[in-house]
Amino acid sequence: MRQLLDTYTRRFLVNPPYIDRIPDPTLGLIVVIPSFKEPDILPTLASLASCDPPKGSLEIFIIVNAPEGSDTKIIIINQKTVDQIENWITTHCPPFMKIFIIREEKLPIKFAGAGLARKIGMDEALRRWCWLDKDGPILCLDADCTVSKNYFTAAEKSFENMELIMGHFEFCHDWENETNSMLRQGIIEYELHLRCHILGLANAGYPFAVHTVGSCMSVRASAYAKAGGMNRRKAGEDFYFMHKLLPLGGFEYIPATVYPSCRISDRVPFGTGRAQWEWMTNRELRTTYSSKIYLILKEFFKQVSNWYIQEVSFDNLNPEVAAFLLKHRLKEKINQMKQQSKSHDVFFRRFWQWMDGFMVLKLVHYLRDNGFTNQPVLIVAEDLIREIENQKIKGLIQSLNA
């Protein structure tokens, strides 16, 4: 592990160590929480403290961050966050939990955001694991989330399986406790959008159709280092990071739940807070990708297994899919893959490395912009229920009608 850290530090931009205290030898989990302009972090801390304690000790890194040149109001809010944390540590922190505040309020404007804040904390977590020569898990959370009581114990148990590289907690936005009826409706429809998309991709046969919610990610330290660490994207860092690792296998959902907030936020260019802001500002009907797109993808993905032994042909595909694939020169790429693959399994793996999450999303957006416009999310959800029984989607629809 220490050699891995040396290699990672040489190859990638890593800040000097923030914590000089030797980790407890029983350390079993590390949680990384970015915090930018967070008005109230106490519910998150209280939720973590009320969890069933893990067998080992636990470290939590809270990265209080801001871009260089930030408005004084932001720095004041950040200082209140720090004061809240320090007071809470003194009065409420349970003995199994150690909390460290990492303060970085002069981040380069070009990179300042969720990705860089997560990277700072996850790099420090990697350093802590390497100090103990342990290949432990790094859990990601956000400063406006709460968690189920088994959050730590479920993660601990899952990562006892050394074949597990990356996990994702279950999630449910905290709409049941939302008193604002418009925010409640907005978040239920937004969660429907997320679930419809992943369910649609799974039904289409996409092998990496999993949720990529940043506050639900977890990764083993060695896998984090070998993947080059977290990217510095201002938003969407979770999607790109997870889809970099998913083709390696070793993924599972962890049977505990994260409850993200329903609130409005202007801190990221897209995501839950931004979606809620747009909903409250415009009150426009929430839409999502047309259910027809997933049926079209299903026909495309069915063809893939044939292409290892047959000539590549797009004749039976939807014309827009064929146009997209020709534009990206897939025929030439498939022929190269066949020449470089000694078996069908190797070919299949090479294909899905090319047809990664980003390429699938590009294709979905291409179809959306070329004849398959977005539909109301409730219509798509009902279409998918007819196609596949899904209790979570059913429950969200019933909640809207309640």
C-alpha cells in the first residue's frame, strides 16, 4: 500500500498531508464530506452519531472549501460551519468517531467545486490507509444528507469481501419530511427521473446501469489510487469517477440508505439542488428521456454479441442510432476489437469499454435531440412499469398522488 501511495503521489497532483496524527490501528472506515457554504451541518453529524457503531474506529474528514476570491459572506458561512463542527465535537461526538476539519478556501477558480473538494478528502483518506498498510474503504457523503442507522455496519460488512472494489448506498431523497409541498413534488419527480433512466438502461441491456450519486459512492483505497483518484470536475464528478471503475467489476449496492436533502441550491451547475431551483423558478412540468429511447437502445445492444462472429451491419438499427455510430466510426473500431480479441468475452469487454457511460449518455442525448424529445416523467415511469415491475417507481408515483 505504501508503494501504491508513492506511485500515486508521483503521478497525480496531491496536496501535502493535512493530518499528522497516527491513525488508530483499529480504523475500519473513513468518510469524506465536502462542505461549501453549508448553512447547517448539524443534522448530518447527528445522523452519523446515531448510527450503530462499527466494529473498528472511524474517521470523518469534512472539507470546508471555497474558491479563491470568494465573497466575504461565503467565508462567514464557512466559519459558522467550522464553529458548529467544533462545538459538536466537544459536546456530542461519540467515542468511536474522530472528526477532522480540512479547510481549503483558496481553491483555483477553474477547478473549485465538488470534484476537487472530494479529491482533497479522498487523497487524505488514501494516505491514512497507506499509513496503516490497510486497503480500507473510503465513503463519500454530502453535508446536507442523513443516513440510516446501519450506514457504518453495512459498509463494514460489505467491504469485508476483498473482491468488492466499489459500492453505492441505496438512496431516497428526504421528501417525507419536506413541509413545502412544491419542493416535495419537485424532488419526487426528480428522483423518478433518476430511477427511470437507470431502470431504462438496465432493461435495454446496458451492463453498467447503476446509480452514480456522489453522496452514496464508496471505493476501496487501492482501486481509488489505481484509477488516478477523483477528478476535479465542478459537478458530475461522481458519474465520471464511477464509470471509470465499473468495467473492472467488483461493484455492489450496499444495503443501507443515504437521504439527500430536497432543498434548493445554487452551488452546482446541475444535480439535485439545481433541479429543485429550476423547478421552483419555472414550475415547468418535469420531463425525462423518452421511454422509446430505451427500446431503441435494447435493439442496438442485442446486436453486439453477434458482431464478434458476423460482419458488422447497422441495417437493422434505428436510423438515428446508425447515424450516431457511423459518426463515431464504430464499424472500424469493431473490426479492430475483433482482431485484438482472442475470445467473445474479450471482445465484449473491449466493446463495453468503448461504449462506456459517457458514450451511452451521448447517444441518449443524440436521440433526444433527433426525434425522441423528452416526455413528462410520470408518463415514462408508467411506461417502464408496464415494461418491468418496479416497486420503487410505483411508490414514488403513489406518493405524488397522495
